[in-house]
Amino acid sequence: MEKLHATLRHLISISDEELNDFLALCYEKTFAAKAFLSHQGEISQEIFFITSGLTRSTIIDHAGNEHTIHFSLEGQFIADYTSFLVSTPSTNSVQALEETSVMVMPRKAIEWGYAHLAQGDKLGRTIAEFYFLYFDNRLKNQYVFTPAQRYENIAQIFPNIHNRVPQHMIASYLGISPVHLSRLKKGSR
Amino acid sequence: MEKLHATLRHLISISDEELNDFLALCYEKTFAAKAFLSHQGEISQEIFFITSGLTRSTIIDHAGNEHTIHFSLEGQFIADYTSFLVSTPSTNSVQALEETSVMVMPRKAIEWGYAHLAQGDKLGRTIAEFYFLYFDNRLKNQYVFTPAQRYENIAQIFPNIHNRVPQHMIASYLGISPVHLSRLKKGSR
DNA sequence: ACCGGTCATTAACATTTGTTTAGATTTTAC
DNA sequence: GTAAAATCTAAACAAATGTTAATGACCGGT
């Protein structure tokens, strides 16, 4: 709870009263390892703020294979935000990779924030800009670096990920097969 | 000019006076085909709104090869927005592919908007959310569809692009060689 | 109308990446 | 503690994609 406090105060100026009113609309929840925070096909009605633990987001491709498209760490927001924004069935599932505690921010809380927080829209803008930077960087990496280079750099984006996530999920994130990633590592030694 | 008018009014509610004050800080500019709206290495100090024409954004990879990472059409905003936000040298160049007219929105105008427009932050949030949706969709396509499928779908994202952009730039956008794209097309016939 | 450059296609060949299978090790669940 | 599952590596082979080079069509500028 304090973690979300600190994160919000870091992003915008917000009074104690505003903060309390907002947090009164949220609640805490803990998921066991491998539990799902949200499922593909459901319309996303909440945004999670991770206070401890780690999640991955997955998607199913045209051939029925699952891909890990994203990792989310402590201090980050996670949802199928496209589903949340547009109210379409989510294409992603979000799964805890460790025991993971989150603050659940229901749609009501978000909407209340935009309507009643003095800097609610600024908060939304700042978070959206943050994800713009993340996506833009990720896209550039795709064009600029080889898979081997992207593997070498991944810990800069997801600190300590090698100790927390199986390698085949990292390979999936990079868009290559686990066998191939193993090969690339061998080559770079 | 009317086009930016209409786009802004579509995104937020804004009074005539606010709109005029904001637009007074902007100006129109026209680029010839092949001219550069902005160059890699410079810090982006303005956002362009395309009123007519078409641009591409390019980036240079680790081996010195140029890639087309993005197209922008009439009615869209374009910049190296990461450079604009963080004030780092831009990694992208933006080039007109046809004669292209834009409204130039300098940093001063954007900042004025956030400070003085009643819904300035909401505007920023909405635009950032729009790009979130674009990037998220693009990322999912990368995992879910084959290059051939992505080629087939590209006109849904960039209407009429096949008649306006050379095929090798589309191949570059898709992340494949022009020779390979030609092969894929042959196979699907 | 011409000329030079850009562009799309094709073929041959090289390289990268995926798939399958197997084996050894580690982790997880009960 | 033990059995089952998950994980990583390895090798052999298959498929996808890149590279180079050649050709002809098309386009833009003069």
C-alpha cells in the first residue's frame, strides 16, 4: 500500500485526502505462483499495481502457441490495458510467476480519479507516456539489435530477470525458440 | 488548419478562445517529397500534425542499415516523441514521402496547452493512450501473425499504403528483406 | 523524348532459425 | 523423500529468411 502511495506521489502532487479517497476504492490481493490475475477473453475491468512479485503476460498466436509478451515487476502497473480502454475481450492473460501481491484498482477507482483528482488526467498522461517510452524503446530494439544483443540487454529492462524467470520464457519474449536461445548463449561464450 | 481544429475538438472540449490562443503558437509548413521533417541526432522540439501527405520514420541499426519503422498519414501526429519527452537526441529521422503539409506545434505550444487548457492533460492522456493502443496492437501482431499475414493486414493500419509507398519500405517496416516480401507475395498467389 | 535512377521480380546460394528428439539435471508436488 | 514435471543443452535435420546479382519495367527530371 505504501508502495502505491509513494509511486503516485512521485508522479503527481496529490493531497492526503485525495489519496485516501482514491485508495478507499482499491483493495489488496495476493496471488499464488502460477495463478492468473486475468484471463484472455474477459473484458479487463481493473488495473493491478504490483507491490511484490512478478507477472508475465501471454498471448496465443494464430497456430495456437502461447507466447510470453511481457514481464511486470514490483512497482509497475499491469493489465490488458487495451481491453480496459476499449472494453474489448482481452487477448492477453496475466499470470503470476512468483507469489505476487497487488493493489487492485477497479475501473470505478480509475474513473473517480480522472473526475475528482486535481491532477488525475496528468497522472493518466504520465503513465501513458511511460508506456509510450517503453514500447518505443522495445520497438527500436527490434529493428536495431539482433536477438543475441537483445538477450544481452534484457536485464537492463527487467532487472535480475535471469534469476527469476525460466529461460524459455525469455526466449519467447525475444521471439525466438528456446533451443535457439540456448544456441546463441553457447556461441557468445 | 481546420483539420487540426476538428481533431482537437474531437478529442476534448475546448473553447474558441483556447483554441485560437493555442493555434497562435503553431504554424504551418510544407515539405517537398523526400525532404526531412526532423533528423536523427537532433533533440526533438516540436510535434507535427499532418494535414496532407505522408511521412516515414527511419532508424539506423547496429550494422549501419536504415529501417523504416513507421508511417504517418494525414490527421496524425508525428515526432520522435521519445526525444521530445526526454530531451535526448532523436534516434529517428522523419521524411516526407510525398509533398506533405503539417502544423508545427513547438514545445512552447504543448507546454502552454498543458498549463492553460482546461483539458490539456486530458488531451495529452488521450493522445498517449491512442499511441498505446497502436503500439500494443503492433506488438501483438508481431507475436501472433506471420510476416505474410502482417503484410496482408497492413492496409488496415495504413489505408491505401500500397499505392503510396514503395514495397521495399513496407518490407522494411515488416522487418523482412524486400526480396523475401516479393517471394511471399508470389507464394500467396 | 531521353537518360539515369528507382523499383520489383527471379534464381542461386548462404545463413539463420525452427523442429524434433534425446538425455541429464533441477525443481515441484505430494 | 520420492516420483513426476519442468528445464536446459545438444545434435541432426528442415524450413524460413537473407544476400547477391541480373533483368526488365517504370518514373522523374531535364
